[in-house]
Amino acid sequence: MYAIVEIAGQQTKVESGKFIYANKLSGNEGDAVEFANVLLTDDNGSITVGAPFVDGIKVTGKILGNVRADKVHIFKKKRRKGYRKSRGHRQDYTKVLIENIG
């Protein structure tokens, strides 16, 4: 069984027993989280599509910790003008273990 869930404005496919990386969520390590915005569920071939959300279905999970993505380097340059600018960015993510769909 899997579900498509809206988490922080992004649609994510989740399966029970697996973990996902979502944009940073409020909460501490070990806290339970619940996602009520379920857009679609698939239970062994029977697909239920919400309009816009499926009623009565919630996805529960547990926060495993906060992690950061690899660094992305941004470098801007204009040739022959002496203009060079360097920046970097690391996105914060929350690792969530999906425990139950239903």
C-alpha cells in the first residue's frame, strides 16, 4: 500500500515502513507526526483519488532526526568586468519514518 501525501506544499509518495526526507518540520527527534492531506491511496490495485483530499485517511510517522543536504555552490562571473560572486546553500530536511497509512 502506498499513498501520495502533501507535505509542506510538496507531493510525496509514501509507503509504510519506509522513510522519507521532507522539508524541515517542527518537532524533535522521536516525536510523532500526522499528515492528513492525502491525495491518493493505492491498496493492492484499488486506487482512491481524493477531491482534493481522501476522507478518513491519515498517514502517521515518527521523526528520526534533522539532516542537511549536500552543499550547492553558486558562482557568478562577468568576464572582463572584475565581477565575481560566490555563495553556497545547504537545505535542511527532516527524516521521517512512515509507520501507518490508514
